[in-house]
Amino acid sequence: MRRTQFAFIILGCILALILYSNWLVSDTSRELLGSLEQVELLCTQQKFEQAKQTLSNAQSFFEQREHQLAIFIKRDFLGNTAVSLSGLEAYLSQENLADFELELLRAKAQLEVISHLFFSML
């Protein structure tokens, strides 16, 4: 009887961990992709200072979640995403708008790779 209870406790813990990891990865991806869409919209409206602030908030959000994500995702992928996000700020100006759009697409693709790799393992 005790073994059965212990098995259910372990099963419950595993289920809770799976649910938490799903929520963490999907929420982080959704939040960051939404922020990047907002940055893109602000850049098309020539509001570069607001875009920098939004991008800075997105970077802070990712830095807060990065350590938790590292439990479930390889650090190499997280490091590449952090580099992609931090590199965007250098392109936030009118003269670098074309380069910014390409780097923004790269950052979005990196976020989608993280989501795809995580959810393909489940």
C-alpha cells in the first residue's frame, strides 16, 4: 500500500514538473515574440526610443527566466537567444532599419527553435 502511494506521489511530482516546464517555455516564447512584434511595429512608426525601452524590457524578462529555462533547454540555445536579443539594440536606428529587420527575424527564429526543440521532446 505504501509503495502505491509513493508511486502516485512521484507520478504527481513528474506531472507537475511537466506542466510547469510547458507553461514556462510557452509563456516565455509568447511574451518575447509579442515584445519583438511590438518593437517591430514601433520601428516602422519611427519611434526608436520606445522600441529601445520595449526591447530592454524583453531582455530583462528573458534574463529573469533564463536560469529556469536552463533546467529544460540546453544552455547553448539559450545563449544564442540572449546574444540575438542583445544584438538588436545596435540596429535600432533609421539608417540601420534593413539590418534591424534581418536581425529581428533571426531573433524570432531563435525563439521558435527553442520552443520547437522543447516541445518536440515531449
